[in-house]
Amino acid sequence: MITGIVVKNMNGYFYVQDDSSTVHECKVRGRLKKGRYSLLVGDRVLVLFF
């Protein structure tokens, strides 16, 4: 589990940069996707790896 900042949003994928400057390609979970919330560049997020 890491925390980071959304640096790019492209075609449903979000690129999150962590504290060590590594960029991870992520996809949003269904719960957030179906809700009224959206991610924007600059948002601070928590990333879980499955």
C-alpha cells in the first residue's frame, strides 16, 4: 500500500507518483467509478496492489 499524487489521467488509467518518484499505472475501483466522485491530476491517493 502506497500513497502518491495523480500525475496523469489517460483513457481510464491514472498514473500515480509515489514518494520515491516511481510512477505506477493504476485503474480506479468500481465503487469510486460508479459514484459521483472523480480523480483529478494533483489529488493525493492511496494505492493498493492486488
